[in-house]
Amino acid sequence: MAVASGLDIGRNSTVKRIAVSALDRKTLFLNHLANFAIGRRIGILLLIALLSFLTVYPLAMLLYGSLHSTPPGMPGVLNLDGYAQIFTTSNFLVLANTIGISFAKTIPSILLAVALAFILARTDTPARGTLEVLVTLPFFIPPILTAMAWGMLGNPQVGVLNLVWKWLTGATTSPINVYSYGGVVWHMMQYSTPFLFLFIVDAFRAMDPTLEESSRMCGASRWRTFRRITLILMLPAIVSSFVLSLMRGIESFESPLFFGLPAGITVITTEIYNAINHRATPAYQYATALSFAIMAFMFLFVVWQWRVLHGRSFATVTGKAYAPNVMKLGPWRWVTFGFCILFFMITVVLPVGQLLIGSFFKFFGFYEWDMLTLEHYVAVWQNKEFWRAFGNTMLLGVMGATATMTLGGVVAYVTVRTRWRGRRLIDVLAWLPWMMPGMVLGVGFLWAFAMLPGPIPIYGTIWALLFAYMALGTPISVRVMSNAYHQLSFDLEECSRVHGGSWWQTLWRILIALSWPSFAVGWVLTFFGIMRELSASILLYSVGSEVLSVVLLKLWSNGQAEQVSVIGLLMMLLVIFFRWVQLKLIKQRISTL
Amino acid sequence: MPAVLVEDVSRQFGDVVAVDSVNLSIERGEFVTLLGPSGCGKTTTLRMVAGLEQNTAGRISIADRVVSDADAGFFVPPDHRRLGMVFQSYAIWPHMTVFDNVAYPLRIRRRSKAEISERVRAVLRLVEMEAFADRPAPALSGGQQQRVAIARALVFEPEVLLLDEPLSNLDARLRTQMGDEFRALQKRLGITSLYVTHDQEEAMALSDRVVVMQSGRILQVGAPEEIYQRPASRAVAAFFGSPNLLDAKVTGCEQHTDQKFKLGITGKNWTGECFAGEPFGEGEPVLVLVRPENVHIGASGKAPMAWSGRIKSSIFRGPRQSIVVDAAGLALNVEAPALLGANVGDQVHLNVPPAGAWAIRPDRASSATSR
């Protein structure tokens, strides 16, 4: 009868067959071993090692540094002085400022974001597609650019808005002063609103319209349906965005740096920055202890967010696309249209216009015809530091985005598509930076690089920034890639395996080939993130490894607002170009899948 | 020499036993279908043959080559098993054209350009998709995707073709057509096929042999006719349609042919004759299976099994009507020609010829038999 055992195959067959099947078995077995057991285990270990270096190591060094009495790299003793120093009355005010400002910007931002999301997802407002691109644009502009532009627009002495107001009304006092609580909140709102919008709008879109229709069929009015069904269904998305926005507000650095510090308003990030950069002797232990404390504080927020979401991820997108109910607004649709345009004018056109004007006049604030000049363009062109920073930013952007997305792609593959041992740990490690503000991670890496054994000179080089950017970008890259993988059915992969594709061939020819648009979209997102990053860069750069945002800040501190405008415009062009590429890719992906 | 040999194969997920000591042997060129309700382990069995799932016990061989032996810790990954597979979702890769999809198994095996082109054209001609070679895959209808999936699975002449509910995503008309076409193709090429479905009609129409599975075990293996007319247990009998299962006692037993015995039986207020696959002693209880289409409505005939009763309900189904007759407390399902025009409340006579009744042991509900 049938061959009962693989070992018996030879006995029942010809001699030739024995040789063939034995060889077959041997190669197969080796293949199997190489592919699955050892290779996989080594790969997993390498991945864990890399992720630990990016996240656990700076975290541990942060704790060590907060207990270490002297700056990194110097002999000292371990004590609790750092923690003793942070419990002061002025720090209580700092904490109150941080949280208060974060709440103050989150509440109006979320209201605006919900309004915009509703208008663009659920009403027949004209040109919704274009409006959505315009409304979300401020999210992609580096906050440092708008901060500088608003610094010029809302300057109490020579700000354009104040000048126009005085000219219109004949008043002698300036109504607007951006160097205030209001200024900090106002600037934060400009990038937090589109950020929240991007989260909420998908929830509005992903909603099954029959849920609302059945409410109407039960006799509920449109308003009642909105209150009892639509809003309640949106609530998880809105609440989780709210918590996220609060966390981002606490991490925010640019707004309090530009508008808070000149007015004597300090928040935690600027307090850490001050302690290291603006004191006669940098208070490393104090700054590190503060960083560690704020991270513990952020952890509470993360726990809160988990509780709010009952352990679900904060994504509300189900992946299934519905054609949502569109509300007919009649003539009111022009009002909503105008509302969106107004938002775009205030958040983009005004600041960019200011940069444009600022770049062409001899001195910012003195706008006369005979002051028109191109000298700032020439000055920037001849500025060696600018070119070096430009080169560094581009290099770091390309390398950082590629490395971060590759890492994210691998991590997402392991956590989403496999049942390998160790994947939970990898998931947690990759997610850790989520609760580390850029400033805190910067301090952590400062210690981490200084404590590396001798012959590894990372500190002070461009690699220091690269590692920091990778750590900061990894949670987002993992998210983007896991979303992409979730959309691909397992059949597509398994089908390739059955038809002869090895694990690597399947990964390359099927999974990567199918998810590269997501990879590219995430790449651009990470690139944006690197281009705008200031808080970690300002701590980790040194002469020769400056990036654009650092150079901008330096020029601004030196009062060279005109050159800042020129560089800002250039960055704006980059933003628009990459955003355009990204939108192209998103469109293409939707049409092919 | 079986093309596929499955010996005592089990699959455990934690505490759940999805497949429990399954034995199966498939001959070369044979079309075997795994049939059962969802969750019966049929797809897991198929995936273990494919190598997409690792068996926790037992041994699987394909074309005389052991591909998985749980005890020896030996496992050949799917890409080294030389199989073709058609997935329920078709798994047509959306970033490739029809040609690229079908050429994939050949490209992976580094065949020459000329050979790839020739073999892909040939197999596309076979499934009548030649004209669509340069189409992007997402621009195909469900039926066309099906054909492409079959072409891709056949292109490198696999040892065995595996099919996981390939017709379930098609509408009813297309399903029958594609099923018949595929069966014709399979017979012509003589390709060994292992097919998974939950649709009984599909299983009977396509297969050489049907394997009925439930709760991870095989209930019965046999030709479609055998499974349908001569089930080994109540569970198999009940799996097809809505049969009448009547309690009765044996009054006599005689050998009819080698494997067949003729029984005299008596039930509550009725007597009759039927066949069985094993001998029964006098007075033994049996369960008599009567398919609804084997119950005839008409004048009280001379058939040994007969009832008279009143029509309780009637459902018109186009070619036929489904009737429930209340015969002295016994509710009988009857499939009658629609032309009969029977109405609810009518008094009718029912009779069943001995060939239309099959006796099984009542307690054999869960025991398994195999060839």
C-alpha cells in the first residue's frame, strides 16, 4: 500500500530515488532551519536591541542623570537633589501654566475641528476636496515658521495687524500683543486644530449612514438624531483626540518659547530648555529630574487615554468606506465655505504673506516703497551656516525618514502579521517614545550619548540627531504601516507562499509591493516631522550639525527677522511640494486598491 | 500510490481541538471534497496539507514525500510543497496584471521568459481568459478573478490542487456554471484536487468522493451517491436536506447482495421494508431514513410502506413543492412535483418503495467510518 513513512521512501523505490529524496530532505531541512528558526530569532533579537537603544536606553539614562549630581560625562555622586529642586512654588506655577495653556488651546481647537470636520464630511459645501487640503495645510507647516510670522504680525510695536488697525481707526494703542497667554494659545490652536481635524474627520466619514437613517425612520428629528446618534457615536473619537491634544499641548515647545518666554510665561518644556541653555552654569540634574517627572506625568495621561478607550487603539477608522449622508445647506453652504476659507486665510495666508513681505523689505516693520530690497535673499544665499543646515536637514530628513519607515515597517510586520514570540515586547518598545516629549527625549539622549563607552563618538555629530528623530518618529511610522498591513488580507501572502514564494520573496514581491504607497505617505509625514523638529534638535546639535530649525531660531534671536523670512519661505515651498507628492500618492493608492 | 496521504493528523489551538485524528488518502487524479458546517475543521485540514498551518500530531505526505511529521518535528514550508491553491477570496494580487498574477509561480522558480510566456498563454487559454492577459487585476469581475486564480494554481502543474470554497463568493447561477466548467477541466487534465465547501449540492455535483466532517472528525467518506442514499449515521443523513428519520423495529432480515441487507420493519401504526448496510437482529431498534423526494403521493398503492394523512403546509418552490403531511401524529416531509397542485387540508395517500428507505443504527450518531 501507500508509503507509510518518509524514512521508508527509499526502500520502496529505486536507488536513484533514494538519493534524490535524501538530498531533497536535507536541503529542505537546512532551508527550513535557516529561514525560520535561527534567522528569525537573530532578527528578533537585533530588532529588540535596536529599539531598546532608541527608547529604553535614553529612558534609563534619564533616570540615571536625574540622580547624578554633575553634568553628563563628569564624575559625581548620586543623590536626590534634582528632585528636591523641582518641588518649588515657581515650578508649581510652571505646572499650572503648562496644564492651563494646554486646556485653553484644546477646548476651542476641538470645537473648531468638529465644526470643520462636520462641514467637510457631512454637508454639501462647495469644493470640499480642495477645502480639506487647504484646511489641513497648517498642520504640515513647521510651527517655528508660523511662530516667527505671528511674532511679526502681532508685535505690539511694529506688527502689521496693529499697524493696519491704527491706520484704520486712528487709534494710538495696539490692540494685539502676541507675547502673552493669549498669544501662546492662539499659536498652538493653529496647528492643533488641523491635527484634531485629521483625526475626527475619518470618524465622521467612517460612520454607517444607516445608523442615522434608522433614527430618522423611528421618528426622531434631524437635530435630535444629530445629538442622540451622530454625536454619541463620534464621542469616542472626540474624547480620545481631546486627550491626545492635551498631551501634545504639554509637549509643545515652539509656542511657549516664542510667545511665552518674552512675557515671562514659563511652561515645563521651556523651563527644561532654560535650565540647560540659559543659565550661567547649566543645571543638568535639575533639568533631567524635571524631564523624568514630566514623563511620569505623561504616563498618567497615557493611562487615562487607555481607560477612555477601554484598551482599544485610538483609531476609529474601520477601513470600510461608506458614502455618508450629506446635509443640504442651501444658501448656507456659502457661509460654511467662507468659514473654511477664513480659517485657511488666518492660519496660512496671513503668516506666509507676512514672511513674503518681510523678506522684501529692508527692515521688518518699516514698509515703505524705497525700503524694498532683495538683499536678504542675497544674504541667505551667501550664508554658509544656512547651506550647511539646509544640507544637514535634507540629509537627516531623507535618511531619518527612510530608516524610521523601514523600522516601522518591520515592527508593524512582526506585531501585526506574525505570531512570533517577542512581538509584544517589540510593540511596547516601539510605542514608548509616544509618551516622551521631544525635549525629554533630547535630554535622555544627551545623557545616553555621553555615557556611551569611549570609542563611539555619536554626541556632537549628525548621528545624534538621526537617532533622536528615529525614536520620535517610530510610533507614527509603526501606526502607518500597521494600518497598511491591516488592509491586506492574509490570503494574498499565503497564496504566494503556496505557489512557491519564500518568506523573503513574499515580503518583497507582495507585501512591500502592495504597501509602498503607505510607506511613501508615511515617509513624507516623517520627513515633515524631522524638518519641523526643534526641541530635541536644540539640545543635541553642535557646530557643524545644525539643522534649519536651529539656524532659524539663532537668526531670530539675533534679530535677523528678514533672513528668517527668506528661509521660512523656502521651507514653505518644500512643505507644499512634499504635501503635493503625498496627496498624489494617497489618490493613486485609493484608485488601485 | 496516493497523491495525498493524511495519517492521524490533529490540530490543536490551545485547548481547542480543531482537527481530531483525521485519516484520508487521495488517489492520483481524484477529486475529493471536504464537506461540513463552518467550524468543522475542513479548512484547517486543507491548510495543513498546504503547509499554512502546522499539524500538532500525525503525518502528511504529498506524492510519496513526507511534508510534515509532527512527532519527528519535520515540517516542509508551503513554498516547497509544489501545490496550487485557489483561495476563497481568490487572492488576486491587485498590483499586478492578469499575466503577472499567473506568471508568478513560474517567475519565482526562475523559468525562462519564453517558457513563462508560452505556459501562461496556454493556461489562460484553458480558462478562456487569454484576451484579458494585460488587464490590471482589480478590473476583473468575480467570475473572471476565479478563472485567473485557477489558471495561477495550474500554471506550473502542481502535485495537488487545493481549493478553499472557491465558488462561495459567486452568485448562484455563475456558481453552477463555474463548478461544472471546473469539473470538466479537472477531468480533462486528470489533476488531483482537494476541495473544501459547506455546500452539499456543490460537493455532490463535483466530487469523486465526499468526506463529511463534523467537530474536527470525519463522519463518513464515500462517493456522493453513497453518502446521500446510504449514510452511515444520523448526522450524515441529517446533513443533506430535511430528511424523514423514523423510529422502527426490525421484524426480519435477509442478505440482499454482498453489502446490502433487506429488512422488514414496523413502526408506530405502520410496517414496511427497507435496505441496510449491515445485518440486524429481529426486534432491534433502527432509524429509517426516507428522503422527502422518495415519498410518493398518490392512490394507496401496493408499496409495503404506506400512510394516509392530511396536508399541513405547502411551500411552492418553482420546479417542485415542499409539503408536510400529518399522518396520524407522524409529520412527514414530502417533495412533490409542483404540477400536483396539492392544497393545505387535502387528504392524501403516501407510499415509499423499499429502495427509498435506508436503515441505520440509532446510536451510531458520532462514530466514524472510512475506506
